[in-house]
Amino acid sequence: MAILNKIRQKTLVLILVIAMALFAFVLSGLFDGSASFSDKSQSVVGSVNGKDISREDFQVKVENLQRQMGPNATTTQVMNRVWDQEVRQAVLETQFEALGITVEQDQMRDLIKASLATNPQFLNEAGLFDENKLNEFIANLKEIAPRPGYIGGQPLTYSDWVNYEQNIAANALQQNYFNLVKAGLTGTLSEGELEHKLDGNKIDIKFVQVPYTSIPDSIVKVSKSEISSYINDNKKEYEVEASRDIRFVEFEEVASIADETAIIKELSTLLNGRLVDDTGRKDTIVAFSKVKNDQEYINLNSDIKFNERFVFKSGLPAQVADSLFNLGVGETYGPYKENGYFKISKLIAEKNIPDSAKVRHILIPFIGSQSAAPDVTLTEDQAKERADSLLTVIKRDRSKFPELVTAFSSDQGSIAKEGRYDWHPYNTMVPEFNDFEFEGKVGDLGVVKTVFGFHIIEIEGQKSKKRAVQVGTIAREIEPSEETTSRIFREASKFEIAAADKDFEALATESSYTVKPVNGIKALDESIPGVGNQRPIVRWAFEEEAEVGDIKRFNIPGGYVVAQLVAKHEEGLMTVEDATAKVLPIIRKQKKAELIKERVSATTLEDLAAAESTTVRNASAINMKTPTISGAGNEPLVVGTAFGLNEGDTSGLIEGEKGVYMVQVTKVTPAVELDNYQAAANRVELQKSTTVNSKLYNALKAVADIEDNRAKSQIQ
């Protein structure tokens, strides 16, 4: 404390101490590689053309999009979507700023007006857009913030509105920019003429192909140094992201034969009943066929609750439909296996039901009913009272039904059809609605309550009554017992420990386990083939302290994975080993071409064909636009060479895609001369315009300075 007091008294000393400490820190970082003047702090997710993307703002956008996309979208999928949006915005903003492109207030007003032009909330009595109503709405949003207002029944806060305006502006800027680029891309008459001739100029040729397959791969040697040189000469094609290779053994928690036998035994006991248990004690279990309260018995003993709905034969499980449908009332069937369950079933009841119906209805929702709009104010009692009142009116005069639908119904899907749902099959609607329309008779009117509110329903038609059955099923999920899951855990742990000292592959083979390799995992991947979304495995593989050969056990849904890190591939050029599969065929083809050319002395097609034990072939109507030779495939270099010859000329040897060629032009057919090439020029311009939409952003992104720190960030 005394030392601190002295430092406080001497400010200059304090400044010097801090400066020296910072200087030493920077120097140490430069020498040991742990620091860099360009390092980004944890507050930055990445940067695009020098513009930082803040971690806090990025996280908020990820959370918002996660809510929109719902639980089925993984965090990594959402994060990647937001990252792509941020990069696109930053890349394009660089262009907007360089060109001075902006969206001014007048244009912004027109854009918002166009976007909301048909929204009834902002229309006046004449049905025209009323800007004053919009201004009033925005002012109210600002005043009540952060509480929401509503557009079309959907909640909207002032912050949401600001984001909405920003999105409109961003889209407008992008459209303005793309239109400017397109405006500079015209199709000239010369380009139109060239396009016409590339497609219209035709030649017929004779050719001889000496395929590369005529030389066995085994006699063409390619060294590692040749592959390395090729990679270095074609660096752009072989630049790769950092990646990892792993292999793993999966230990699945699946029911054993003993587990399945135990489940079948339990179901058989329920099916047949029992008076005493295995120990001889009295343990009365009523047979399923003799049970009086089927619903209670099923719900007490089944993993799937009782479903009281009747079904036609087509609604029964296909593999047992005949057996179940042919039962008599009270008869049972099973045990049988279906969709991961063992089941026993009982035919509880039967009746004749129409297979389709036609109805019209009016829906009166109440506060808390499913899908009720935010502006619904009726309580349940008030909604019931309104529905009963409407029913009374309709019973007196059914012709009023359509106008009451328009005035009162909240079911937007049926209002335009006067509340009508045309012919639809049994069990299409929610249970209460379904029961009324299929168990009543044509002409019946009534009020029915469902999760959506109160419905005034009229049955307008029914078709084809036929037998339907009510089947009660006791289902037991086929799952491993506690004994089995404990055994699988022990096996996974034992393998993990043993693999640390032994060869992973050999140990797995010895234990009859399947080793699954996964190569080329990227830092932001989340899915592991065979086991699905396993982000923890990917993170582990990319940890700085993870070494090749490391082994780790992971919990996965339904079991465990024991994984080994096999290889670490850093960002940069592919290694010779990784590139061999792609480069070897290329170099081998080049060497085969040289060998073929060295052995060929023929100068005519006939001599070449005789020397190579092949034939002279013909191809006609070849053009430059689609450089394909009939019988040989796509050969642009060969076709290009042929178009450089005069009629009757013979080429030298040409290295093609599938072999070495010699060609002779037998006929030249020029394209038809046109008085005007404007139509072709228009096609060229359209092609350029289409290219802008599909390729402009990717071209800008390719040359942008993008730094992606997501793999190092805590948000992954």
C-alpha cells in the first residue's frame, strides 16, 4: 500500500511504468506469436473491408432470427445465415459509399407507400393510401414504446418499425446499385453478330481419337514432387480452409433381444390377464379383452394415450390393417411391432360413417383461444353468447349465413367462400368439429366449441357411409433397459481408455466395432455424418490444445461416440496427400498425351487410324457455342482448333479432354448473314443482365477483405 501511495504522488512515474509494461507486452507477443497488431478482441465477430461486425449486435440478430426460424433451426444454421447477411450488407455498402448512392426521404416515402399500399389499416374511405394514417401510426408506436402496436393483427414495436425501414432502404440501395451496373452493360451490334456466328457457323469434320485409356495407368509414374509443383503452379485452385479429419466408433443405446423379450412378455400378460405373479403371490391383471373401461386401462398401461376417434381401414397401420379391421368388437390382436413400439390392440366399437362431408361455418374466437388475433376482446362466455345469438338468426333465415360470415367470422381461410369447407375426408378437422359434421345429418345446425373458439356449423352434404372402427392400442416403446444402457456405457468407456494406448483401428476391429471416418470437417460445421448435429465434436477437433491422435468420448442422443483426431489441415494450399486424388489424373493425362505424340509419326487421318488400330470417324454441324463432337463428347480445344482450319485442311495432333486428336475439316457452312443483328445484341444484353443478378455479389465478395472470427468466438 505504501508503494501505491508513492506512485500516486508521482504521476510521471505511473505513466512510465504503464508504458513500459505495455511495450514489453507488445514485444513479447510479437516474438512468441501470441499477439498481433491486427488481433480482434472478443467484442468483434469479424470484419469486412475494414468494417467491424460487433459481437453484441451479431448476437442480438442471431437470437432474433432463431425466434423467427423456430426450434428446428440449429444455432449454427442461424449464425451462418446472419453472417451471410452481414457480409452481404457490408460488401455492398462499400460500393454504395464509393459511388455516393443513398436513399433519399422522397424515395423512402414512396417505397413505404408501395409496400403498404393495400393494407386496409392505412386506407381512407375512398380506398386510397392515407399518409396521415401512417404518420399517426408511427408516432403512436414511438410514444408507446417499447410496448407494441399492431398491423394486420400482428404485434410491431417501434424498434421493429425502424428495422423494417432499414430493410426497405437496404433493398432499395441494392436495387439501385444493380440497376446502375446493368445500365452499363449493353449488347452492341458487333457482339450480336459474334453471338450469331458462334451459334450459326457450322463445320463438318473427320477425326481420329487416340484415347488416353489406350495407355495403362500403371506405366505412367507421377512423383510427389510433380504433384507439389502442379499445386504451386495452380495455387488458386488448391487453396483450402482449415479442416480436420476424425474417425469414430458409435455405441448405440438400443434394446437387446432380452429387452424386447421382456416387453413382449409384459404385453402378453396384459393381453391374456394373470391371477398370480412369478413368485406365486396373488396379482390379478384383467385381460385386455375383458376390460370395461378401455380408456382408463390403456392410459394406465400404454406409452401412447388412448385415441377415441374412429378410423376407416385406410387409417390403420398398413402391415396390420387387415388383421385389425377384421376383428369383432371386443377381440384383441398382438403383440406386433410397429414404428419402434410393441403393441396390442382391441377393437372397441364400430359404426358406419360418411367418408366425406361438406359444411359451412362461422368462427367466433375468444381471448386465449388458439390463433386468436391480438384484437380479440370477447371472453369465452361472451363468445358463446354471440354464437348462440347468430345460430338463432340463422335458424330463422338460413339465407343470412353468408353475410354473417363476412360480418363475424374470424376464419380467414373460409370467408371468401361464404364460410364453406367443400368436400373433405373424415378426420380432417379438429375432433369436436369432425364429430359434429360426420355424426350428424345433412341440414343440421349447431354451435360447437373447439380450441379455436365457437363454431356455428351447418352440414351441407355427406357421402358414402362405410364401416369405421375404434381401436384401442397399448403401446410400449422398444427401448433399452437400465441394465443395457449401463453395459453400453461401460463398453464405450472401456474402448475410450484402451484406445489411448492401442491402435484405434486395430482395437475396433478386434472388438467388432465399425470405424467411421469423417474427413474435411470445417471450423463452423456442426453435422457429423451418421450422428447428426454434433457441434461439440467439431469444437473439440479445432481446439488449439487438441493433438493428432487424441481420443475423447461424447454423449450423443441414444448413445456415445468415441472419436479420434486423425489429421489437422491448416488454411492454405492442399497438401500433396490431400491433392493427389485430384491432381494425379491431370498430370497422368498430360504424360499420356506426350507418350502418344512421341509414338505418332502419321500425318494423315488414315495413317494415324491404321497405326493406332482405330477408325476415322465423322461429326457434322459442330459449332463454337456448344463445342461437342458426336461420339467424343465435349472437346472445346479440339473444336476451336478445327474452326481455325480451312475446308480440306488437316490439323496436327491436339491434346483433348479424352484423348489426342487429329481432325480434318470436310465442310464449312457459314452462318446466314442478317440485315440487322439487333435481336442478337438484345440477347447478349439480357445474358449480361442475368449475370449481374447471379454473379455480381459473388464477384465483389471474392475480392473483399473478409476476416471471419466466428470459429474463435464464444457465440458458436
